[in-house]
Amino acid sequence: MRESAIFQFAGAALVLGAVALTPAAAAWDQDGQAEWAQRYDADARLTVSRSTTPILSTHTVAATEAAIERLREITANGGWPQVPGGQQLRLGSNSPAVSALRRRLIVSGDIGAETGASPVFDSYVEAAVRRFQARHGIISTGVVNQQTVQALNVPAETRLKQLETNLVRLRSFSHGLGNRYVTANIPAASVETVENDEVVTHHMAGVGKIDRQSPVMQTKAIQVNFNPFWTVPASVIRKDLIPKMQADPNYLNANHIRVYSKDNQELQPEQINWRSLDALNFRFRQDIGGDFNSLGVVRIDIANPYGVYMHDTPAKGVFGDDFRFVSSGCIRLQNVRDYVAWLLKETPGWDRDHIDQVIASGERVDVKITPAVPVYWVYITAWAAPDGLTQFRDDIYQRDGLGVRSAGADTPAPVVQAARPVRGEGLFPSDDDSYFEERTR
């Protein structure tokens, strides 16, 4: 009784075999920069398909309500067993821990009960582990590492509360979003474009660090800046530029950063006293250049009081990671050209070819998005799709109040949200310091 009921928790029966979500594979754009795109290499029958249902929709609400009922039945029957940690389980492993792993995956519906409780980690278990990892935002390697064990051992009661908490959030965004809109789900570090109640494009993203959180907000994308400059914020001048220049007087020149006075006159680095805080009296601007500029080749302005926006990045390797909490509140976008092409779809004269031409020119060009597109930055850590697949993500900013954290998130979350208006920058500041911090370590 329990096994037949709980098997439905993850959706339709899992067809056994080797499979599913592989680590992100690099494609290359015309500038030679890696774009990380998730793909599936196995037989289509074995995959965990990406849903075309928007995360903010009445369909997701209904599916999440159904998932809650299934999980209530699981918890009423004792939940699922814990999986022993301390060892890495993979194809070929032979251990009592594999038997425990099988029992855990059977209860959550990631593997069929008919596969038994053998201590051997075979291709059936590997397929089930990949499926579980895909549902929890973990790169699907099929290897049970520390992060996977931690996710496996979150109690069923906690997952139930997580779904119930997020159902309230989902219901508040289930109507009146517009015919065309963008959703950025911060815990999932992902962005989707939606049109006619269907996902059109999906983008991995880099979002705010635990201590520099991306804000939850409703706004509109109003302008695209091609080949933007990047202005270095005061915090980076103090923490990075001054120490770097003390160690290497050629540092600014090597990183294409120019110095300007309050009168907008360009100065030479040697005119500044780097043994003091004199540098804070000047403006530092990085030249245009997609291969070194922290904003990459494009920035998207969104009206907000927090001083954040969405943009490209030359550090595209981040999109192949499953821990993508790396920015100072802004959102970095995978395959940003596709995103911009969708935003400008109804703006006359801005098809993909024209976008590529402008980027290739290296010239600064600003384009007003007509009409402006609604953008929703949301915080959803648990939801279900109409096909029955239930997704969970770490509560990276600790807003669910349930203590669900990633093995990679060792820094305590602050009590208050770190996202805030940037002093003196107005609605559209031109900085995101985290990439520069990475480059200067």
C-alpha cells in the first residue's frame, strides 16, 4: 500500500536504465566564450524533462497542492529512511549503504520497488540518483556525494513544510502576471521567459551571495545596454583596487580600468596616493570589452530601488556549477543573447541578427524595450509540475525557516536581507562588484 502510493510522488513511473541529466556541456558563442547549456544524452524515455509550465502559474499551484497530499501520505506512513554518509557511492559500489539508498529512493518514487534492496550500486540505482539530483538542483552525476546525501536526508516532514510554505508564495503569483513576462527564481538560480502561459526560454543564472542577497521584487525590464561600461563601486575600490595597486602599480592598466576626477577628467594612476584612501575621491571605469568587462556584452535595466539589474558575464563557467550564489545582488544570465532577443521581440528593428551585429561592433548602444516587459524576482524553494515531478532547492537565504541548507553554503545567512538601494546610484547603477572581486583574488 505505502510503496504503490509513494511511488507516485515524483510523477510517472521511472523507466529504469542508464540515463538522464548530464553535467552541463559547453557550447561556444561567436566571440569564443563558453555558454553552459544543460542537455540530456540518454534515451528520451529515461530523462527528467524540463517543464514548459511556468513556475508562476495556476498549473504549478494545482500540481504543488497534489504533491503536498502525496507527501502527507508518505509522512503519515513514517517518511523515508536516512542514508549513511561518510562514503561516496557510485556505480559498482557494494555496501549496506546502497541498500539504504535504494529504500530511500523507493519511498520518494525515484526508483521502483521491484528493484529490491541489493547492496550493489547498479545502473538502476545510478539512474534513480540522477533523477533525484535533477529534482534537487544538483548536477546529475549519478554519484552520491556529500551534497546528495545531505539532500537525501532532509526529513519528509521538512519537505512537506517546505512545499506548504512555498504554496502560499505560488498562490500569490498565480494571476495577472501579463501575457509576456520574466521570472527569476532566486533559490533555483534560474530565469525563464514566459509567453502565452508557456516557457519560451530557460537560463541558468548567477544570483546574490548569502551576504549580498538578490531582492524579491516585481518590476519591468525597460532598456538594454549593449557593450556597457562598468563603474567600480566604492567597496571594491577600498577592498581590492587600493591593495592591488599597492602590490602592482600597473594593475589598473592591465585590467583596462581608467581613472576620472569629479570633473570627468581622465587621470593617470600615479597621480593618486595609493598609500591612503585618496582613491575613493575618484571614479574608476572599466573599458568596454566582453572578454574582460564584468558586465560582459549586455546589461538589462530593470526599474528598482535596490541598484540591481541583469547582465552578461565573461565568467561563463559559473553556469556549469550547481552553486551559483556568486553576485552582489545582480543576476548574471546564461545565453544572454537569446534572452535579449526575446525581450526585444516586439521592439521594431531588433532581431537576433541585428543584436549580434551591434555586439560585434563593440559600440555603446542603448535600446528602449517597447513595450516594457514585466519581471518577477521570486523566492520559491519547492514546487511541482503538472507531470508530477516535484522540485526542491536549498533555502539559501533561510527564508523558509526550516534549516534546509546546501553542503556548499557554509556561511551563516544574515538576519536581514542584504539587498538594498545603492547610495548615490539612482535607479540604474552601473556596477556589480562580485566578478571583479573574483578576478582580483
